[in-house]
Amino acid sequence: MKQIALDIGLAPGPNLTNFFAGPNQAALQHLQLWAGNDKRSPVPTYVWGESGSGKTHLLRAVQGALRDQGCLVGWMDASMAEPAGFDEAWRVVILDDVHLYTAVQQHAAFNWFVNATTPGDGQQRWVLAAGSMPPSDLSLREDLRTRLGWGHIFQLQVLSESERRAVLRQHADERGVFLSDEVMDFMLSRFSRDLSSLIQLLDQLDGYALQTQRAVTIPLIKAMLENM
């Protein structure tokens, strides 16, 4: 059965509070401590894991937390064909999906990394990066690959189905939504199993149910999809 990935804009964006850690508690705590500390260690951090493990959620959450503190952040991901040059106003450099970087992006990422960790103004910046595999397995230029493996490294694990079910149930209970086992089975079999996407789907279902004055059921889900 084909899974459907929804682009839902009604839910709040990624933050460190709404990241469901499960087996990834060590990585979350590391980033929470770092993002909440004014005297940040300049040692880089790299997180890796398969799709759906929460890499981009964590990076976007850190970016948002730092922006809330007034920090300027340099962000690069694989969608940026022509990355900007390094900006000394940045306090942090974040590199997402490094395993997908082109030669041009790798060149820019290396430049950002070097300027962040050996700055001319004497102010070291933090580098946070993410990819689908450990640094030693990345097919990147050697000078960038070795730098990504220099500091703290955390592997992220995808939540098990029972953990995803528990999180969905908790989130539904917090919203006062009754989520039957039948609806849960339908969501997990028909939609993207990425937990962030499932939470956003539940948020939108709750909004649609309130709008239509109906309970969250499989017919409600199908009706919502027909009206999207």
C-alpha cells in the first residue's frame, strides 16, 4: 500500500521540546545543554542516522533556539545549489544532509567549517552537522570528511512502532483527542512513518475534526484528504 507524505503547515515548527527522544536521549540532552549555554564549547557535533530518525528536526530546533537568543546562524542543506560565502556575523554553522552535498556544496561547507573553527577574529563558532552515515563512511572530499568526524558524534535511532504508537497516543491525549486502534493502524500503514509527520497529521486531523464537529475516524481522514 502506497504511503503518503503530507506537507502540513498548521503545526508548530521543530523545537527541542517537541522532539520525542526515545533511544536518542543522549543526543537531545547534548544539544539542549549546548543551545542553552552562552559559553558554548567550540567542539563540533555530528549526528547521523537513517531517514526518519529526526536529524533535520534537531538541526532546525537548534537553529530556532539560537535565533530566539539573537544569534545569527549559517545554514546549508542539499537544496542550496549556490551556498553563500561565510559570514563572520554567524555564531553557529549548521550543515544538514551532508551525504548529499555536491562538489560546490562540499567546497562551501569546508570553507564554512575552517572559518568557523579557525576564525581570523579569534571568535570560534560551533559547527553542527548531520548526515545519513558516520563520517568515516561519507563519500566527501577528505578534508571535509575528517573535520566532520573530529568532535562529538551521535547516532540517531528511528523509533520503533510501539514507541511511535505511544508518542501518538500521548500527543492525542494531551489534545483531548480519542485515537482508536483502528485509526492508529490506518495512520501508520497509509502515511509517512516519520514521527514528526505523524504528529503534524494528528494536529491537522484535530483541527479538521473541530471544524466539522466530528470525531477522529478513518472516514474523517479520507474526507480531510479529499478537501486538501
